[in-house]
Amino acid sequence: MSASTHAPALRLVGLAKTFDHKLAVDHVDLEVPSGSFFGLVGPNGAGKTTSLSMAVGLLRPDTGHAEIFGHDVWSAPERAKALVGVLPDGLAMPERLTGREVLTYLGLLRGLAKDVVARRAEELLAVLELDGAEKTLVIEYSTGMRKKIGLATALLHAPRLLVLDEPFEAVDPVSAATIKTILRGFVAGGGSIVLSSHVMALVEQLCDHVAVVDKGRVAATGTLDEVRGGRSLEDAFVGLVSDQVSGVKELSWLSSP
Amino acid sequence: MAVVALTMARMKLAVLRHAFHGRRAHTAGTGAALGVLSALGTVYLAFVDLDLLAAGYAVWLLGWLLGPLFMGGGDETLRPEYFSLLGLPPRRLAAGLLAAAFVGVAPLVSLGALLGLLVAGLRLGVANALVAVPAMVLQLAVFVLLSKVSVAVVGLALRTRLGAIVSGLLNGAVLAALGQIWIFFWAFGQTGVPAAVWYLPSGWGLLAVRGRWWALAALAVLVLLLLAAWAALLTRRVGAARASARGRRPITAGTATGAVVAKELRTWSRDLVRNHQLTFALSYGLCFAASPLIIGWDGMLPYAGPIFIVMAAAMAANLYGTDGTALWLTLMTPGASDVRGRQLAWLSVHAPVAIVLTVALTALTGGPWPLILALLPALLGGAAGLVPLISAYALVPGTDPHRRAGNPLRTSEDDGGLTGLAYLMLALVILTGAPAALAAVWYGWAGVATGVLTGALCCWGFGLLAERRLRAHGPELLHVMRTGRKPHTTMKSRFDQLSKTQKTIASWCLGFGAIPLVPQGILASVFVANDMLRHSWFLATYMPPGLRYPVAAAFILLGLAMYGAGVWIVKPRSPGSGPSRD
Ligand SMILES: Nc1ncnc2c1ncn2[C@@H]1O[C@H](COP(=O)(O)OP(=O)(O)OP(=O)(O)O)[C@@H](O)[C@H]1O
Ligand SMILES: [Mg+2]
């Protein structure tokens, strides 16, 4: 653990990925300080999901590397992956298990003791209000329920870094409040979080650090105040990513009577 | 009505034009060539014997009924779901989809086969020839519609456990009967073609041509009835297959491998598609081995268990693919062994069934104990090793379970790839049984030791290779599953780089190597060993005594050599020369 005491929670160095001639991520460098709550924002197709997948070892970069608390994700995967909990966007689960069974399965896979797994699963299901659906298989879950069970699997092994791709999408307001409380508590306890989101208000409310990515590059990064520079995050974001000054266009055939 | 139908037919044509590129075009081309050959053979029957022609059309009917069930749910170029927001009435939707269903290679080839009706008509008279034209069209409509209705019925059945099991049993029985068709031909050879083939819907067109005019009307009525049935079934096709909601026993495992086993066992029992596959393999094995009883021979009965193992392995050939992107969890937990858990689970589902089946049936026939007991461990171990290995190396990207459309049999968009993978698995699992079988034939009980040894080695070694593959190429496999496309350094692209001659040689070797190896080699030596001489088309059984085993052995060698040559042509030359992957 010596490498990890001063190292940033997540460090991306020159990450690049090309999909059939399209440069999706263009040499991204990013540093997420230990103990920070880091927001990743950017327009659709900016490369957030691709960058985060490469950061946690789910997608092999063309060049560059990623470190989690100083452990390289590709050369020391066991150590790096033990420290991180991931909520990917739109990936499957063991679909024919119930929520509790998914958590038990994953806990054991992570090497946790049986009774620890049972206790944590119980608590997570109760807090995320999934315990009502005790007999429901994950394949029958709603979109929001899938997000919540995904979040539970990310939290289960008490990681030191959480990487969450759009954790609030499709989640109801009550559950969203619960998740916010959990995440704030996690950071207060010394954990670090990277999340991607399209909701600027939410990022402003939760995060202390922000990066704006656009067309596969980091357009701005730093503390929340540095990036928004006195404006609202939304204005700063629109200023950073839109090329035309013309502003928002309307659909003429929809607005004409 | 006509507008909708025409539009859908044109949509289908457009989709097909986009789809037929590269490898898929290659597969489709091979399929079409085989289809044209069968069609020509069928038309030829019209010149020979109308009884045989009726039997031939019965086989085409079976092909239309069953083909889609094993080809990943059949032609789904246009899916009913695409049109659900248009608010079309079900009849019009069905008519439109029917029009689109007539566009394609299979209907065209079948129409070619139905030219036999015209030939038969021309030989009988002018009126008969005139009747043959509408008869051809109606007969084709019956084929296409029966196929659609059978897929829809099985799709519905797969929503309940009972339905999944019953349809698995039926499909297995019918496919085994097709595989053992020579027995029926043999039996027919003595009794003549049964008159029943004339009265199956596949024979009605021919009946009409022969002057039973009512048969034409019957065909028309059948088309209308099937169309109505299909329309009714389309409205019931909603959502994905449901799993049963009973029996949630808590996971009691305490280790990572135990957890994988627990997860897999639950999936085996809860996923109705897997229920279906398991009962299918069981029914196939039993019926295949039992059908020679029709001609009074029980010598194949003890092989029901081994056949079940081979078939079950073929069904599980795309194990990782059917779980889809859930692979990410395996990637995030590099310390735990996913492969070993899956192997244990596969064995604990299949081995008990295989052992009980084999021991019971061999005891019943007093059959060749050393050979059977040699095959059992060899095949079980071979299958348990090959299932994860093949599914990790030749992964066919599947559709994530929660994203599958109304047709539960359709686990992937690449149904040709799935079928190819199943055949590859069949051949490879049979190969893993070969050393033990040969040892048993030559040295008796020593074969059992060989079987245990090769089984254990295959299970351990192939599992290790699969695990290495997952560890080294996990992210690439996940990417394939996420996007449904293969990256560049697979065997397929290596295949594309070959010259045309090399491709042809490799396809012939890999495609037909099984014929000398299995029937003419292994099966023939089994027949010779059992003194089953002058046996249908098994050459070695016609040889004078001294030449029987050598001929069978030569065929086995030829088969192995063909596989060897095929693999040698296709295998990557220098592993390091592919595009760099870090
Ligand atoms: N498998 C793929 N094949 C080809 N292109 C891809 C693939 N995955 C992503 N891309 C492309 O890479 C770019 C980045 O995609 P990515 O999913 O990372 O964006 P994102 O920032 O997560 O977008 P969103 O906010 O919509 O989730 C997009 O232009 C997309 O079209
Ligand atoms: Mg995204």
C-alpha cells in the first residue's frame, strides 16, 4: 500500500482510443486527487463512457495508461481493481439472479467472508429500497432498479474509489436523495468518487472537482470554482463546448402555428 | 393492405442488400448452393417416382418447420416489434410480414424445389400442369407460414417451464429422426413409402396436380387459417421470456468458485432457454440411439448418454456469448476463477444425467461395457473443457438477455455464426472421445483408463487455456459483446486473407472431414466389431474380413488428416505478427 498513500485516486495519462477511424478519446490526461468528488461532464458522444471504461480496465486503450492509487490498471490489475468500485453504463448483470443473490455472488467473488457479504447485502438492499423485490430476478428489474443494484455492487467491497457512469439516470427523486447521501458519506469517510453526468445542477451540488470533455479531449479541469469561473457551471459548459455563437436553434415546423 | 405488404417486402430487400457482405455473404452463398442442390434433387424425383417426390416434400416441410428452431429463431430481418408503434391491425401486419418473408434465398430455393409439381403436372396432362402453378404458390405459402407459426408457438411455449421442456423433447425427437433417416428409408425400402406422406400438408400440392382438385382448395384454406393463427400469435408476442418465480434458495457457497457454481446452477435451472436446450439434448440422444429399435437392432441404445453429452456441449458452445456483457464483472475480479466454476456447474448439471442414462441403457442391452465406460469420462471431460474454451475463443456476440426481443430463441444476431459454432463443438467433442474409444476397441478395459485420463486432461488443460484467454483478451471480448462486432485479429479475418483455393480446400476439409472420420471410420468400426455387416452406406462393412478394420482405420486417418490440413491452412502463422494489442 506504500505506493498509494500520496498517489492520486485516479490518474489517466495520454489515454487514446480510435473506433474504426473515429478518434473517440484523444490523449486524455486527468488527475483525480485522493478524497475528491470529481464530476465528468461533456456533450453526448464526448468520450466520457469510453474514457471511464479505459480507466478501470474494461476497454484496452490504443495508447496511454491508467493508475488507481498508483497501481497500473493493466500491469497490476488485481491490486488496482480491488480498490475500485464501478458502475458502468448499460452493461448486463448475472440476469437470472435476484438482487440479494447478485450481491452474494459478487461479494464471494471479491473474496469477502460469507457473513460479511450477508450483512452488507442486507444493508445495501434495505437502504436502496430493493428489498421489496426479494423474489424478482434482475432481468425483470426496471431501468432505475438496475442502476441501483449496479450501485450496490460497486459499493459492496468497500472500495476506496468509485467510478460511476451516469449514476442518477432514470433514478426516482427519493432514491436519488438516498444515493446522494450515501456518496457524500463515502467522500466524508475519505473515499474518492468520479462520476459522469449530464445534470449540471447535480454536479455543482455534489462535486468539488470538475472536468469538461468535448470531442475526446479535456476542455477544462480543476476545482469547481476554477472551471466555472464566477458563472454557473451550465453557462461555463455551454461556453466551452459550443462552437457557434448563434445559440440554440429552433425547429421551424414545430413552432409555427 | 397491398401498400403495407409491398413496403415491407422492399424494406427486407434493402436490409438484405446491406447484410450480404463479407463473411455473411459467404455463409449465405454456401447455404444457397446446398439448397439449390437439394432443390435439383427434389425436381429429379418428379421424373422418377411421385411417391418419392411426396416424401421429398415432406422432408422440405420438416426443414421449414424445424430449421428456424436451430438457426436461432429463423429469419427475423423484419421484426414485428419494429412496427408496433404504427398501430397496424394484426392481420395487415401479418400479411405485410408474410410478403416480406417471401423475399429471400430460402423461399426462392424452395420454389425451385416445387418446380417438381410442374414437372409432375406436365407428365400427366395440360389441366394438371395448369393446376400445378397455383399449387406451387400455395404450397410455398404453407411452408413459409408453417415455419412462422411454429417459431411463434415455440416462442410462446418458452415462457413457461413446461412449454420449454415439452418443446425441447419434441424438437429433439424430430431432429433425431431426421438424423437417423436412413433407418426409415431402410424400413420403407421393405414396406414402401408410407401413404401418409401424401396426406401431410406437404403432399397436398402433389395431390392436386394428380387430379384431386379438393386438395387445392384445402391448401388455400390452410393458408388462410395459418395466416389468422400467425396474426393471433403476433399480438401475444410481447416482452422477453419470463423466468419462473419459484424456488429461491439462498446461496450457501463460501468461496469464489462456489459462488460461480451457484450462479451458473441457478441460471441453468431458471433460464427457460437453457431448460429447453437441456431437454432437447436429452431427447435427441435418447431418440437417436433408440430409433434403430425400429429395425430390431438395440446396439446403438448404450450410446444415448454419449450422444447426449455431445449434443449438450454443442448447445452450450456459446456459453460466454449468451451471458453477454455480464463478462465485465469477471474482468473486474481478476483474482477469482470464472472458468473452473462454470466447468463444475456444467458437469454437475450434465454428468448425473449422462451417467444414469448410460449405465441404465448399457445394462439393458448388456452392451459393450469397456467402450461405453471409456467414452463416458472422455466425452464428459472433453465437453467440460471445450465449452469454456470454444466460447472464449470463437465467441459469437450475443444480445444481452434483458435486451432480447419477443423471440427467446434468438440469443444473437449472428445465427449463422451460432450454428457454425455448434457444429464445430460437435466435431471437437467427438474427437476428444476418439482416443479412449480406439483404445477400448483395441485393448478392451484399458480404454476406460484412457478415457479417464484424456477426460481429466481435457477438462484441466482446456480450462486453463480458456482462463488465459479470458485474462489476456477479456477487454476485447467485452468489446465484441458490447458492439456485436469482431475485432481484427480473429481466425475469421485470417480466413479472409487466404487465397480462394486455400479457402476452398480449408472449407472442404473442415466441412466434410467428419464424414470419413465419424460414419465411415468410427461408426463403421463399431459395426464391424458388432458383426453388423453389409450395413447401408458404411463401406468397411462390405469388405472381406481381413480388410474391414484397415478400411475403417484408413477412413479415420483420412478424416483426421482433413481436419489437420484444414486447421493448418487456417491457423495464424506467427502469433506475433497481428496488429499490436499492447
Ligand atoms: N463501440 C464503438 N464503436 C464505434 N464508435 C464508438 C463506440 N463506442 C463509442 N463510440 C464513439 O465514441 C465517441 C464517444 O462515445 P462515448 O460513449 O464515450 O460518449 P459519452 O461521452 O459517454 O456520451 P453520452 O453522454 O451520450 O453517454 C462517440 O462519438 C461514439 O460514437
Ligand atoms: Mg456515456
